[in-house]
Amino acid sequence: MGFFSRIITLFGLILLAHAGYSAHEHTTLSSNVAHSTVVPSNLLGLLPPDVTIEALVSVVLVSIGLVLGTEKLKPITHSAWAGQIEREGGGRNPYKNLDERAGFWDVRKSRKEFADWMREEGQGAAKRS
């Protein structure tokens, strides 16, 4: 996550906390006023527009900050991903341990050994005849 995206996310979270606190204060004050005076019931549940706008702006800022801070997307297809892993090499290959473990049977090596053995046997049989 870059520094700029962290600052945007932090600022958005602070605004969101402030909007939540303002909404809480408004509901607390409006409930106290409703008990002491006569207020139309349709105005009791409404938040002031500045609190609503602050909450929406803060959510947008947090979303922008999080999107800017995400890593580069990885390839979706397995062949592109496997090719990228092979080109980069190193410890990112999750299958590296499977290839290097002691009890793993290498088909290509066994096939080559068998082909070499068959050539030697074929040449030895031709010499015997």
C-alpha cells in the first residue's frame, strides 16, 4: 500500500468516525428535544444533510484509498500464471517442493533411462546375432 493511498484511507476513516459520532449526537439531542417540546414526527428521524454528505464522502474516500493501495492483479489463466512463475523463478513457485522432494518419481528421467537401456539391449542383441 502506498503512502498516498494510506493517507486517503486514514482521512476517510476519520471522516467516517466523525459522521458516525455526529449522527449519534443528533439522534441523542433529537430524542431529548422530542420529550421536552412538540416536534413533528416526520422530522425526528432525519439526519442533517451535512452528516449524510460527510458519511457518503468518507465511504467514497475509504474505497478510493483501498483501491489505490491494492497490489497488481495476478493472471487469471493457469498457463499465464505458471509461465510468469517459471520466468521469475525463485521461491514464488508453490510446486517447487513437490519437484524437489526425495520420493518424487521423475517420469522423464525414467523414460530416458528406459530408452537408453533399450538402445543398449538392441545393440547388444544385434551384436550377438
